[in-house]
Amino acid sequence: MSDYKILSYSYKQAKELNVSIKPSLNRRKKIDVFKDGKKIVSIGANGMMDYPNYMKYKGKSVADERRRLYKKRHEKTRHVKGSASYYADQILW
């Protein structure tokens, strides 16, 4: 099980997508995403920072730059609805 602490930002983002999230049972991932009670995907590499954690520990300017770089790096896959990349982009970034 992941030791990642899901922050309120991620819960808010998940609610807007009409999905629920829980800490992942896969130790390599941060979050499991559920739709209608059924797990659809695990997202976020455990041990890596994400937007809400950059905001918490490094401040808004660093978080915004890391977000920009993340979105640029994942541009090809983050728009594919239903994919792990899509949910990671929408929930963690």
C-alpha cells in the first residue's frame, strides 16, 4: 500500500471529474481512481512530486513551473480521456 497522503486539491479535482480516489494498493502508485465503485486506473508514481505537493513544500512559482513542464512532457497522452495519463493530469496536475 502506498504511503502517499492525498491532499484536498486532488479530492476536489476528482470530484469535478465525477470519480472517487483512494490511496493506491499498488506500492508503486499514489492513487487508485474509481468510477461507480469500480477501479479504473492507478495514477502517479510513488516518490515523485505532484502539483499539490509542490505547492505545499516549494511554493506557487515552483509548482506552476513544474506543472508547465509536466504538461509539456505528457502532451501526447494527457488528452486521451479515460487513460492513466488523463487522470494523472486532471487530478495531480
